[in-house]
Amino acid sequence: MVEKNDVEEKQKKMMILGASALQVPAIKKAKELGYQIILVDYDENAVGFALADVKLVVSTLDQEEVYRLSPPASPHPAGSAHSAPTPQNTAAG
């Protein structure tokens, strides 16, 4: 399930895995810095979702589903396109 609020498409985006009370300070700081917040959590009632611009209700362990549901990445301001991370170019992959 994906819920999106109306936000400017060219805004900087940050995805945070987990939307529990533990992530709320990071979510608030990222919003203060001007990021569009994409939150991922399997608990549709996670407290952090109240602060989300985009909410993905899916397990953070389900990498393929997170990638599938994620909004497309914005073009880099310098003009080169950035894409969503793949398992080959992530620190965990």
C-alpha cells in the first residue's frame, strides 16, 4: 500500500526504513532540512507515518517490494539522473 501527499516532484527525497517512535527524531530533522520523507514500515499504524510525505506499508526486509513501490528518483540538479539503489550498489548488498 502506498500513500502519497501532494509534494513538489523536484524536492530532495529521503527514504527512512522504519516509522516507529525510534525514527521520529530523524524524520523531523530531515523535514527541517527540506527533504520529502518516504517512510517504509510494515505497521500501517506506525507513529512516524503521521509525518510522512510518502508512506509505504511493506516490510523493510522485502527489498524487491520496497523498490517496486518506491517513487521514481528525481533527476540530479546538475542534470545527471540518479536511480533507485540496486542490491549491487548498496552498502548492504
